[in-house]
Amino acid sequence: MSGRNLMETFCRSLLVFMTLLALNGCVQNTAPNEELLDFTLQKQNHHHQDYDNWQETPIQLISVTSLPGSGPFQNVTIIFTSSKSVDLHWLTDSEIPLEHLAPGVETFHKSSGEGLNDATVKLPRNHGLSTLKVNLIAKNTTFELQAVIDITGNSQHSERISSFTFFVPSSSEVGISSTGKTQFHVYVDTSQSTFKFAIITADLYSLVQRNSTSHIIEKSAYSFQPDVTSTALRLANRTHQENTYHADLIMDSIAVANNGGMLTMLSGCIGTGKLVKMLYIRRTLLLRTKPGMPPIPADTVAFITTDTPRNISLTQSSKTLIVIRCTAVGNPRPLISLAKEGGQVVTEKSNVTIFAAQYPFRTAAIFAFKSTPEPGEYTCIAKSGKGVSRRTYSIAHKQKS
């Protein structure tokens, strides 16, 4: 081979090598057999991308019916399909279990062939709610679907829903580089639904040890909403093409590389019908740096910040429902309890309704008081293996000014 041909071959090989290095520099030092989603999806035009290996939501909401009826009850029925068995929860406006409307609340859930499900909640007519939420969690996956249903009005109404599709990585576990970097593409397709506007958000959770206590890093990225600057997590290359919404999700966190973590992606659509006002699809990805490595180190547990204030004020005339929300991550998945000062565990027999939803490496618990609680300190206790974490809330009477 001539010197010129050798030089041309060398240049072509170098060009290919540099191109691959530029595209995959974020994932170097990662085991080759680890599933790792890369940086190659950078094009602004996504019409011709191949999404055949991507995973769609395993739950699809088909229809919603509100039937006031002539008696003292109002029935709300949903029909949905699922490729997996599901945990189904009916919640109030504030995501409180409907047991607070007891006595009189009844729920029915049946399934038939081909993954078709029929679920009904029977509400007392004086329920006083404006909206109702239904939460569906696909078992053995990290998918969750929630619908916000308008239940005002006295006329019967049925609405057929064609759920939008949220395309996300097919695996529930995603490998990252040794420096904590990864990137992949997500998008929403609303073309086959009544939903014509979509949002995409993401939150990153990672355990960090400080003074022998586990803490959570929380970073947010938003797409088709106002941007939030974050060095650990951001959404880039956002495009809106007719009924599709695209974004590249970019993560850069050395804390995740050292400790593992979770990435939660959520897409929501605003309804245009009379019944379904919002529909959300949530997917949690488990982040690991090595094959076989758990996303969260064993025997660790930590709380994720919730919207519950640490100091809760009571007024004598207040009829506001007092709720304490506690969400914790851990390996194994934590169990959460609530204890009053002095160590007395709060149970459903002690003036509170308890609701817990369990996900891979995460538990979300709600403690809703049926009547005004006694003032004092209440502590959420999360236990996971040998790990224990606590978060204390203070309930006190509001002082008159």
C-alpha cells in the first residue's frame, strides 16, 4: 500500500475514532456489558429517530364515567388497560386516602382478559370534593399513572380518554460513567389523544453521607416550562413538533457516581374534556455505575424533602385537614412509621388514616389525622436494613397576635 493510501486510511480511522470519542466521552471507563444510554441523540429533527426499543407506558387510561345517580351516592368508574398487574389507589384533592370520607366509601376493581380493568369508587353524595385522583402503579416496573378527575356537577357524563404516550429508556436501570455523566432522550406523543399540551420534568436523588447522616441531593430540570438552572441535571435540545415534545436529559453528578441514586421523570398533559383535567405519567430510573451494583448502597436510608412544613400551626376554628407526608429512599426499601413524642407509635386506631405507596428503593407514606391532633412533636421513622432515619414535625396551637 502506498504512503498516500496509508495516510488516508490513518486519517479516516482517526476521524472515526475522534467522532466516537466526542459522542461517548461522557461514558468512558464504564463496563462494556453495562446498559448505558449515550449522547448520540442530538438532532433537532426527531421525525426519523428509531424508538422501536424504547418503552411505552404499561398503563393506558381508556375512559372515565361519573354517575351521580338518584340515591345518596356518586359513582366514578375508570376503564384502563395494563400489561402488568397494578396497585390502584383512590385519593382526594390533597392526595389523602378516601377513607377520610368514611363511612360510606366503597371501591370495586375487577380485571378481564387482555389486560382490561374496570374500577369504581362509590362516594357519599355530600363528599365535598371538587376533584378526585386515581393513582395506578404498575407492579414490577417503575411506572406510575395518575389522573385528576372533575367530580362536580349533577349530570351523568362519560369521557373516552386516549392516553398520551411517554417514550423513555426501556430499562428501569441505567448505567452512568465513573464521573457521574449520562444522557438520553425522552419525548411525549399526544397525537392519538385529546391532550394537546405536554410538560416534562425530572428530579434527581442521590445519597450523600454527612456526619454519619444520610442526606438527599435534589435537583430539578424542566422542559416546556420555565428553566431551572442546575449543574447536576438539565434538559436540552427541547423541541415541539406538532403533537410531539422532545428533550435530551443530561445528568452530571459525581455524588451519583460515588453513591448511586434515582432519577424520576414525569410527563403531564392538561385535559380538554369535562372529566379528566390532568393526566400524569411518572417513571423512575435507578442509577448505577457498575454492573450488579445496587443504585443505593446497602443498609442506607434517607428522607426526601416533601411539601409538608416542619412546623404546623393549629387554630381553634380551623377545619383544615392536618397531614404529614414522609418519603424515604433506602436499600432495602424502607418501612415508615410515625411516632409521637415519648415514642408512642401512631396507628390507624389513634385518630389517623395511613396510606403508603411502595416503589423500588422508595416508600411514600401519608399520615392524615381524622380530627385535630394533639399538639407536640411527631417523628417519621424510616427503617431500611440496619439504617434508620428520622424527620420531626412540630404541631402547635397558633398564638394570637
